[in-house]
Amino acid sequence: MSFSRNTRQRDAVRQAFEQSDRPLSPEEVLSLASEFAPGLGIATVYRNLKGLLAEDWLAPVALVGDAPRYERSGKHHHHHFHCSRCDKVYELEGCPEGINRLVPRGFKVEAHHLVLNGTCRSCVRP
Amino acid sequence: MSFSRNTRQRDAVRQAFEQSDRPLSPEEVLSLASEFAPGLGIATVYRNLKGLLAEDWLAPVALVGDAPRYERSGKHHHHHFHCSRCDKVYELEGCPEGINRLVPRGFKVEAHHLVLNGTCRSCVRP
DNA sequence: ATCTCTGCAAATGTTTTGCATCAGC
DNA sequence: GCTGATGCAAAACATTTGCAGAGAT
């Protein structure tokens, strides 16, 4: 095992996520974290994303037809809403019942991811 | 509007999906469809995937930490299980209750996607 | 005969890696 | 001072596009 050093850049990436209430793409992380660590490079963003995913500080969010986003893990359990008009991703509270009923015998479930697609409030009434 | 011609290659791509009971990646499509259309190029696969998505013959499946897959749309409503050991994607019957309860007021839901992650039966007992 | 589709190769866009240097510890 | 982390540039992938020629209608 190796330790991770606490660099200015890694802190900046973490801050980007702490300050944001929605999942971020690598480019968004670069632009947000650059304020705290000027000169930050995209390669460093990717390296830190990978590291923070490995230590489970971040979790990936998969979206249909769009690049993956990342968000702080360890929050309370929640799901997502992906607006097809503005592409924003919102967090949803709660979790539907009966997910375990879908699991075939012999399969072992460790996690689940639910994404609702549609139009968000801002886009419905502009 | 323009019409799509019925080429050997397009048929081959469609056949790949008809013969498969699970979502496919572009590379998998290339290798399966090549049997019906020798010499098939990856660019043609991508062009046909795009076309078949546009005419709603195919639907994309987003996976956490893995490239997107595609499957025939128009099947009965179902969800997916993604095995983190062998990376296969299975179809699940049924749909959990109460998804609409998660939707904030003013949001309009058009679709939802649920993916369970874990270990499939073949990988649990090898 | 027309005009779309194909294969190839080049172009793009995204993510990863090699390497010299920098900076935490 | 040691060693992991960074920035840059190049490399590796994945996907898209331009173009000349093949093939569907």
C-alpha cells in the first residue's frame, strides 16, 4: 500500500466537489479546481479522479448518451435525474421498493443505480 | 427526411442484435456482424448504430465505469444487471414500485434506467 | 443513372503515460 | 533527501468525418 500526499492540486479537486451539489465531469472539475490551483493540468485531474475513486471518496455516475460524471460518495443513498434539455444532473431523495425482487437466484447484488430521464422544472417552464 | 437503404452491412448489424440476448458494445457488434458481412469496418458499425438509435430501433445502456452498450429497443420494459467480475450485462424482468414518488414537483419524467451491480451466478460459483 | 452507403485513412476528442522536475513528508 | 505528485507533450484509444468508389433502388 502507498500513501497519498496532500498536494495543493488534490485539495483543489476535492474542494471542487465539496463546493458543488451536483455530479461533475472531468472538464468541469478542471475548471472549478483551477481556481484553487492555478495551472492545474487535465492529466492531474484524471489522476486524482482515479485516486479518489479508488479510495472511495468519489463515485461515478453513468448517464445514457452522455459522458460519466463523478460525485462525492459517502453521502446518504440517493439517485439521479438527468435533464435531456439542459443536461444537468440532479440528486433525488429516496429509493424505490422491491429492487431485490428483480434479482435472479444466485446473483449477488452489491449496489444499484437509478437514473430518471426527462425535463427538469427550469426547462419545463422557462 | 431521407430513407435508409437496406445494405448487407446494415442487415448484418441488425442480425447481431437479433441473435444476441444481451446488450452489445460497438466492438462486439463489429465482431458478431462481421460473420454476416465480411470486411465490415468499424466506422460503418458506428454509423449504423447512430442510425438505428435515431430511428429508435436501438437503445443505449449506460454502465458505471464501463463503455456504453446497445440493445434492441421495443422489447418489453426491463432493467439490467452488470457483473463486476465478468462484465456481462444481463436483462432483469420487472420494475420496482414507487419510482414516481422520487420525482420532485415540476419535473417531467420520460424514462428511467436501473442497473444493479454485483456478481452474477456464474461468477459466484465458478 | 442516381445518390446513399461503404471502407479506408485522416482527423478529432478523450483519457493515459513517460519523463524531468517539483514539493510533501 | 527520498519519493510520490505534477505539468507537459507524446501516446494510446475511441469515435467521427472526408472522399472516392461500390452498390441499392
